Amino acid sequence: MKVEVINTGTELLLGEILNTNFQYLSRQLNKLGFDVLYQTTVGDNAGRLKDVFKNALERADIIITTGGLGPTRGDITKEVLCETLNLGTYLDLDTWNRINNYFCKRGLCMSGNNEKQAMIPVGAEILTNEVGTAPGLAIRHEGKLIVLLPGPPSEMQHVYEKQLEPFLINHFTKQGIIYSHIIRLRGIGESAVAEKLDDIITSQTNPTIAIYARRGEIIIRITAKCMEVNEAKTLIAAMEALVNTRLKQFIYGTDDETLASYLGKELLRTKSTIAFAESCTGGLASSLVTDVPGSSEYLLGSAVTYSNMAKHKLINVSEESLEAYGAVSWQVACEMAQGVRELFGTTYGVGITGIAGPGGATEDKPVGLVYMAVADADGVKWAKHVFGGTRTDNKMRSALTAISMVIDRIKEKETENKDK
């Protein structure tokens, strides 16, 4: 079954909010074996939305919309669809009562314009929304299925899980499943991975392989389409084994594992602890580490030393180094790493200092220049990077690269100890 997802809302086109609804729906529908082939985003304009509906009805079997079911004049999805399909509406009293009770339970009075949300297209099946006011709707029309879902992600996901997914399973023959498995790599570039897997990619059928470059890592997604999960897992396992023979030394995890969670495992395994001194990343590296449950066992503390004063007073970076080399220098990064390690008494100390941008650059120190260092009992190692992306990208890439640098140092120390 061909599926098109239509996300409505001018705020999506303006980039004011991230479209997480499509990502969620695509993943869930793929699990059920539906082929999500099209995705359209359209603003709150009746003429353009009507054109989008007409196009979708020509090329898709199932059309799912998100947004535009609210009580305001700008919420027009249901009304435009009814005009497109020439459908009348009626006031559904059960829906009206549910919306009214929603407000009463919160000590509020239902506004008159909320009655608009209780107007139901003739022939539509109501998908009850228990966490908001706008119900979802399922409409069959000339062999097509059109589903309207509310726009707020929490409401959309609730209606999908509680109402739409059972509806799809009950009304369609089994589509099979689309199952994916992620392999995560570090320390290798996207082009190098593609080269090592070129013959596999050019001859792939089922499962398929896709390669993505993400901040600080490479992701290989293996996807199989089968009737049963176990069948898909068997196909994927064979492909994963083949990938491992070529890239094993670069693989650090699978699926939802992150660089931070992998670092945590390595620190626990080696009975080590860590502390961060962060300047340009503003505590982001520490935040990523603390996203992992149980990180308090190895992260003993961090210092956001954004100013020179903080670098000097909190972690003993010398005023001489700050004056001679500047805050963005390998010398200061090393002193930050050593200073925070001494402050918290940890196995490893990490220092990160750089120019996140867009301002602050000089001729010698461009935007994206970052120095990072890892200190331990045997000394300190430092590295220089020039990322050159947006401020947000530079911060994230700096944090992830620093985390990866610690992982490298842990493995280096193990090798060094074996050779002694």
C-alpha cells in the first residue's frame, strides 16, 4: 500500500518548528509494512492544501495528514478535505461532550470555537483523542483511505498508537514488516566506508544498505522487508556479519547506542572516572554523558569555564598561558584537562576550548577552530580540529569528538599496558 503523509502548518515551512511527526509516522508505518513513498508539507492555505490533496489522491492508497484540526480559522485541514471530497459535516454530540469535559476537568470553560472540532465529516470514523481536544478521523473515499491526525506530537502519537494502528491492522491484510538495524562507526569517513562496501551496495536486493554521515560518526542502516520479524533479523544478521569482516575495527555500537553510552561502558569496564572542563561547548559534552543512566558512577564533575577568569580561578589555567597563547590554544586546552582532573581527582580530565562562531574569529583562528585535550596519570594528549559549521554544529561536533578522543585514549592505555 502506497502512503503519503501530508504535514500542514506554515510554521513548518518557515522552519520555526522541527517536523518530528513525519519521522515518527514513517517509522511506525514501515514497521507495519506500509510503503511511505511521499511526504508533503504545506502551509495554512486552502488553495494549496486542496491541490496537495488532489495530487495525493492520484498517487497514494493511504493519505495521512497531521495538523490543522484546531479551533482557529487557520485550522483548515478538515474543511478543505470535505470541500475536496464534497462531504457534508454534522455536529457529533459525543465528541462535543468529550471536548467540553476536557475543559471542565481543568476548571476551564469550553470556547465557542471549539465546537468546530466536533464537526465530523459524514461517513468518517472518529479516532478518539484522549489527551487533547481534536479527534482524529478516518475517511474511506473511492478505494482510498484518508486519515486526519492532530498536529501536536504528543496528541498525534497517542491517537496513532491507541486508535490508528489498530485500525490499520484490522482493515488491511498483513503488509509484512520493514525492519532496520543500525551499525555505528567512528574513526572513519563516509567515503572510505562506501568504498569498502561498494560491491555489496551495488549488488544489494533484500536487505539493503544505506550509509549516513552524522556528527562525529558514520551510520550504516541495514533494512529488510519480510513477512515476519525473525525472517528479517536473519537476513540482516548475515549482512551485518559481512560488514563486520570489513569494518570491525571502526564499529563501536548498534541501534540506539551513542558515543556517550559507549564511553560509559569503557569507563566502567576499566574502573575509570572522568571530568570535563568546557569552554566553547558550554557543558554539552557533560550533558551528553549524563544522558546515559548510571553516569554518576564515572562522571565526577564538570566545569563550564567560559571566561578566562573561570579558567584561571576554577581549574588553575595559568594567566601566563592565557596571555601568551590565548584561550583558544592547545596549551590552554592541556592545562584545562590537567586542571579539571586535579580538581575532581579523576582518572581522565578533558579540556575543550574553541570558537563556536559566528563571531570571535581572527585571521589565525577561524570559526570552528577547536582544541581539545585528554589528561591522565601518564600525561596529556591534545588535538586540533577545524569544523567550520554553524554554532550549534560546531558545539555538537566538538563534544562528540572529545568523547571519542577519550575512548581512543582508554584503548591506547590498554595497548601500552599490554606492551609493558
